[in-house]
Amino acid sequence: MRKQQHPIIPAFSLVELLVAIAIIGIGLLGIASLATQNIRVQYFNRNSLISAQLAQEGLELARNLRDNDWKSSSPITSSSSLAGLYGDLFTIDYLGNITEYSQPEDVPFLSIDSNGFYSYAPGTLTHFQRYLTTECQDNYCLLTCIVTWQAQGQSVNYEVSDYLYAWQ
């Protein structure tokens, strides 16, 4: 009887196997790095979008208060709710309440109330602060709303400005 010979099957050497595993590992590491960077960018973009909306809302609240003063029986006077805020730093809420502050650090953080609105009322505390400043001339004021928040250990500001006429 003759011995049956097995065909020689080529196989990978240990070195080739280690090189292949290293290449696959580097590829997976790159994918993991992109995924974590994507999560960070999404978080920053989400907060940027929220801060843009909050800043625009701050201008709208001040504009609404100015309009309500203007529609009242007499135009804005020294006793008006917006008069006397020239150059000041202040916050405004949905009810038209104005609170003045001396420093941006003194401004409270916004909360999300039970209806899902951002306000200064008790609720779930957020990491956003919103305040307004004014620079007035003869017949108009430059109203600036600034929203700040912390992102990766750094303070980020979003600022929007608008001219309001018939301020005084």
C-alpha cells in the first residue's frame, strides 16, 4: 500500500498575522477616534443652536417690552420699564421683569421649567446664562444679547445685536 500524501496548503506565518492584526487595529482606532470627535462636535453644535435661539429670544423679549411701552397711553418715559437701562447689563423674563446686574458672572443660569421653557424660574438648571446690554444714541439703542455656556472647560459666548428705535 502506498502512503497517501496530503497536499501542502499555504498558510500565513506568525509575522504576517501580527502585521494584519496591527493594520486592522489602527483602522479601528481611527474609527473610534472619529466617533468620539463626532459626539463632541454634535454636543457643541447642539449648544450653539440652543444659544442662538436663546439670544434671539432675549432680543424679542426686550423688543416686546419696548413695544408694550410704546403702545401704552404715553410713549416711553423716564418711568418706563426700559428707560434708564442705557449701558446697563440686565436680564428680562417672559413677564417683562427686568433685573440689573453689575457683572456678567452675577447673572443666574437659566432653568427649564415644567413646560419646557427656558426661564429664571425654578426648574431644571441648565449651563446657559443670558443677559442684555444697551448702547444708546439720540433716538435708538443698540441692544446686544449674550448667551454664555461652558464647553470642554472653556467659556463660549454667542452674541446677537439689533437696533431698536423709539427706545426713549
